[in-house]
Amino acid sequence: MLFVLGIFLLGRRLRQILGQVSAFTIAHSITLSLSVYGIVSVSPKVVEPLIAVSIAYVAIENIFISELRPWRVALVFAFGLLHGMGFAGVLKELGLPRSEFVTALVTFNLGVEAGQLTVIGAAFLLVGWYCGSRQWYRRLVVVPASVLIACVALYWTVERLSL
């Protein structure tokens, strides 16, 4: 969810945010499906630290750039591919019978999307709707929140590298 909050923080318009979230959703759905069916397999020892790095990257980018760049959607898509492999690990750990994979895949993905939309909706209602167009929003909300997200993600990176 920190990744989704990072996406939210740089987007000034709901359309920009939803474009990034859609790219993320499509990407993680692809690798989630491919990973669950064993077509793609990457060790969690590689995937987990890279997921944490992707969260840190988005947060750090938010600190240094103030406007959404056109390539950000492609970057979010690429990071979504990575996150899908991480989601697959969680789904595989449930130990579902092969016959239930399609149902589990669809419902898991819907749950992830519901969670992401809830986080974005809550963030928008709490700070984006009223404060997003204020001059101080970037200085008092975007940068401090992005610093916090980056610190947590960098901690996770170090933690996952030491496993």
C-alpha cells in the first residue's frame, strides 16, 4: 500500500493517479497469473528486496520532482510486474488446490484492487481533495510523507537483503 500512496502523492489529478494505478494493476495481474501457474519463477530472495527498492524509488522520486513525467506510467508498470511476483508468493503460500487457482487468482486480485482503491480514496478525501491544490501541499504533505515512505522502504530493503 505504500507504493500506491507514493503514486498518489505525485499525482495532481485523479486521472493521473488512476492511470498509474491502472498500469500497476495490469502489470501485477500479468505476473501474478504467470507466477501462480509456474510460467515465471523468481526467488523471493530477489523479488522481495526489489519490491522494497521500487517503493523507495517512487517515494524518493516524489521528493525530487514536482510534476508527473510521461515515463512514470511505464516505470509503474515495470514495478507492477515485480509486485505481481510478490503477490504470487503470498497466494502460493495458501496452498490452494490447482483446481481453485483461477477463482483464487481472480478474488485475490479483486481484493488487492479494492484495497488500493480504498487507500487512494481515503488519501484523496483526507488530504488530496481539499489540500491538493494549495501551495503548501507539496512542502507539508508530499515531501514529508515521501520521506517517511522512503525510510520505511529502505529499512525493508535492508531487512530483506539480510534474510
